[in-house]
Amino acid sequence: MLYSQRGLIRIRRGDVKGALADYATAEPLLADEPEELARIGINRGNIYLDQGQIEAAIADFAMAVQQFRLLGLVVGEGKAKGNLGYAHMLAGDLVHALRLMSESYDILARESPDLLPVSDQDHAEALIAAGLHDEAEQLLRRAAAQFGARRQLLRQAGAELTLAQLLARDDPAEAARVAGRAANRFEKAGAPQQALRSRAIKAACDLARGVADQGQAEALADHLRRLDMRRDAQLIQLLLAAAGHRATTLRLSAGTPVPLRLIAANLRARKAEQSGTTGRALRIVRDALDELSGWQATFGSLDLQTSAASHAQPLLERGLRLAVSTGRPGVIHQWVERTGALTGRLNPLRPPANPELAAQLTRLRALSQQDDPTPEDIHERDQLLRAVRERSWMGEGTAELHELVTLGRLQAELAACEATFVALFNVEPDAFALVVTPTRSRLVRLCPTAELRALVAGLPADLDVAASELPPMIAKAVSESLRERLSGLDNAILQPLGSYLRGSRVVINPLGVFSGLPWTLIPSLAGRSVTIPRSASAWVTARSRPHEYATAGFAAGPRLPRAGEEVTQAARCWPHARVLVGAQATADAVGAMAGSVDLLHLAAHGHHVADNPLFSTLELVDGPWFGYDLDQLPQVPETVILSACELGATTIRRGDELLGLTTAWLHAGARCVIASPASVSDEVAAVILPEMHVELAKGSPPADALAAATAKHPELLSTFQCYGAGW
């Protein structure tokens, strides 16, 4: 026990080699002392983490979990599980890490709530790895404040150090301030090594802002290396190189986490670009993105898959810019696909129904129905929101990737359906279109991105007002304003394409600032059949078979005067259609129907939740039906019609990944979703969508059917559009 305790003292003094020697001596002498063995596992495992020996750390933390469990020491087991999860995160197994951290949190919440800030801090680092930076920052600031309130200087400084590391790349000024505070607290608490780590982060951030000497930052990084604190030295090295300062050759160990590997790849690509070797730079970026896609494919959660893409944003921007500089449509097409199809390349795996998750969603529905919730109800709701989201993260992925479709294959598919493909994207400072026909392809420079953003800025408000009931004079003024804005967008985006934009069918692949536009309202597309896939590759894959519907189901939610009329009229087109209206349209009934039909039509109030899109909802008689409810379906319909406001809307995450209810349906396996990206009036839905079903029942594909129904009523402002493979 004295050897073990001296080992801990040596850790605090910075004598890592001496500590490891003491633990090696103590371990066999403590074979009959499971609690002391567990403590060795915890302390030595942390040494191995700092040294980058992740497998050794996992072995020690797993041993600690086992020893605490043998003794029935639940709190110790919870803490050790948290450490084990942290080690698995560094090993790249994020799903396993989050599962262990969740188990640790549940134990500590029940047995020792005072330790929850420690759990929050580790959990925040996992969220950083997942690309969920805003959520991680909230947890770290909360943990630091809680430690400070308890005067736990060492732990408060630890949370601040992690926060500084998170902020270093995007906000170096704030990161430097936070790291400086952490260094002072570590010094007061007698932790010189931790103070060194904090000072190194501060120096690197100050250097990035041009207010520090490069030599000081490099000297601190060298000091970290001499102390065998490899992870910290590596991070400082990457920060220095990313800031454009001279740094020693980047040396990454095999166990370096994927996010750091991506940063290093971008730096190598930058160097290749600066030396004029565009081809080599593109290869570096391509290989890095393939590595990221392989990592994403281990996640079963769409939320995690899209958030992890944020790590690739600098690589995506560089790759697309380099591709445009070549002027070659084939190269540009491949990079547009890589930019827009990071998650689209992943083969989705339907998770098994989870009774506990279903119960949590049912409880959330009940809480949302309360007109005057108590503080306890609000707290329970917040806890459930967190639990539902985190449970979704724990699903395993298939680790399978779809191949990206070549330009030649895309053109062959366009010829088969007589369509034109238009990919829209921006490479600052300009916006571009890559237009592809069965026989030609061309890159078109459109307009400055700033001009496009100005045109788009007021569009959502104009659409919302135009969809509401207004006095005739006001309605006319709003309509004229909207027409003027849409005409401006047409002139900026589609008119420059000229003769390339021919034929009655158009595939629109919008990225970034182009996402979420009401394409069917833009004059150049009036009367045309338009479909909006996640990528060209996803569109080609989904076109492998014709649209056929053996069964159809319809449901109408409350507080929409014409919803019942809409679904009843539409259902007449389909023999033996199932219809749920009034009290029948409960979440359980709609879920059961959705899992057993080929064509699903839901008419209800909808709400897009921008900060957590999978909590976007359809309002049913017993409360909201969430995006997370899709995971409870045994299978998904081939075509889904969402007659609701906003549910075609998406949140654009870093890395240009889109997330919303339409994305969730397509990811889950639906081939086509009809939805509106903006508010839509009850009257428009009740007229357009039943007529669309008339066309569908005749055998028309969804996008063609929607175009035909819309063309019959030019007086109506319909923002419904087709996502996925519309034909």
C-alpha cells in the first residue's frame, strides 16, 4: 500500500516513470486487496492515457471496474466505467464510449450526485469527439461552475482546461483566457504538470492571435514531450501548425483520434497546395474523408453521423475549392458528391424496437400536453430529452459504405429518365452550379455568395406570411414581394444555366446556402417535375426499382380544420386504405400503421426543432410524434407525404450536413418524402395533395404526380416538394 500511495504522490510531482515502477512493485503484493488493485488501475490507467498507450489504459480501467464490482463498491465502479468510456473514446470506439459513460452517469446520479460534474466533463470530451461542440461547451461551463461553487480548484481547473482545448481552434482569444485561469488554479492546487498543459494551450492560442512568441509555445510543447505527455504535445503542435506557424514534422501515432488525424491531413493538404501539387492535395483530402466515412459508418445514430461531419469542414472546403480550380466537370462532380454525401454514403441499419425508449417518448408526449407544467415536470422533461437523444447514440452502425456514382453513371441514369441534374454549391466568394445532362456537363459561376445570402435572408418570413390568411390588399402586397424575391433567386441561380436547363424533369442537389429553398416556386422550374436527393449517388441508388404501392395509410392530427377532409378524399384513390382521424390518430396507432404500409400520408401541425432536429414533431391527438419515433418502426414506407408546415426544413450542421425530419425518413429507408420547407396553408394541402394521389394511383411517380397536381392550381402558393428519388 505504501508503494501504491507513493506512486500517486509521484504522479502529482510529475515523476511518471517512478510512479509506474511503484505500481509495478505494488500490484503483485496487493493480489488479495481488490480495492487497492482498483485504485492502481485507475491511477496507472490515467498515466497510460497521457502517454497515448490507450490499450494499456483500457486494460487497467477494465480491471478497476471488475475489482470494484467484486466488492460491491458501486460508486467506484461508476467512476471506473467513466474512465473506461473515456479510453474507448480515445481509441475511436465512440459508440462503446458513450454507452459506458451513460452507465457511469446513471450510477453516479443514483449513488453520488456530487460526482456528476466529473461525469459531465468526461462526457463533454466524448461530445467534442462526436462534433457536438455546442453541447460540449455547455456541459464544461456547467461543470466548471459547479466545481467552483464547491471550491474544488483542481477539478474546476480540469474542466476549464478541457474547455480551452475545445475553444482553441474557433475562438483562440477566449481559449487563452480560460487556459490562463486554469493554469493559475492548477498552480494554487499544487499540480505543476497540469499547469504546464494549460500554459501551453494559452501560448498556442496567443500565438494564433499574434500576441505571443513562437519560441515560448514550442518550448512548452517540447517540455510536454520530455514529460511523456504525448497527447498534449501533439495537440499544441497541431494548433501551432494550423495557425500557420512553423512546426516540427507532424508525427501521429496509430492511436491518434480521428478528429486530430483530420486536422493533420488538412495541414498536409495545405502544404501540398502551397507547393502547387493540386493532385497530391486532393488525394490527401480524399483519403482523410474516406477515413472519416469509415468511422462514421460505425455509428448507428444519424445524429452522431451528421455531427461527426463537422470535423471535415476545412477538408471539404479545401477539396471543393481545389476541384473547382481544375475546371474539370468530372473532378468537380466527385467533390460535390463527397461534400454532400458524407452521411449519404453510409448504409443505414434499422435498429430493433426499444421498449424503454418507447416508454420515454410516451412520457414526453404526456408532459408536452400539460398546459401549466410544474418545475418538477419541466426537470423531468429535460432529463427525458437528454436520455432519448443519448440512447439513440448507442446504436451500432454497419461499417458499410456506398460507392460514389461517377459522372458517366449519373449521365446514363439521367438519359434513362430524361432528366437534368443541377448541383448547387459555393466556394467563397462565389456560388456555382454544376449542370449535367445525358450528354453534356458544365460548371457555371453564378453570383457572389453574399448576394445570394441577401436574397435568401428574407424568404422564410415572406413564405410564412404568404401562407397565412390575410386581407386582400395585404395579401396582394405580400404576394408581389414574394414574386419579386423568387424572380431574383431565379435570375441568380437558374437563368445563368441557359439552354442546359431543358426538359420537364430536374434533379436539384443543393448544398449549404442553397438548402431549404422552395424550388417548385422558382419561375424557371414552374410546371417541371423536381426531385431533391441528398446526393447524386443516393438518387441513383434509390432509382433501382419503380415506385409501387400495395398498401396505403392516412392519418389526420388535431386542430387542422381540413385535415380530415384531405386524408379522407386522398384515401379514396386507394382500395383498402387505412385512415386514422380524430381520437384514432394516436402516436401508437400511427406508428403501427407507418410500419406496415408502402405509402404513408400524415396531415398534422408540424414543427422543425432547429437545435435538435430529430425532436421535430407532428402533432397527433395524444401529443407530438417525434423524429426519434422512427426508430421504433419495424420498417418504413417507400413514400412518405408530410402535409405539415416546416417538416421539409433542415438544420445545416458544420460540414454542410443536413438534419431534419425529411432527412431522418430518407436515412431510415424511405425512397421519397413529400414535404414543405416552409409554412403551407390548410387550403393548399387540402386541394393539391388529394389530386396528387389521383396521379399516384394512375402510376405516376411522386415528383411527376406532385408537379401535375400543382400545375392544375397556379393560383395556389404550394411549397410542397419532393425529396429523395421522385421518379
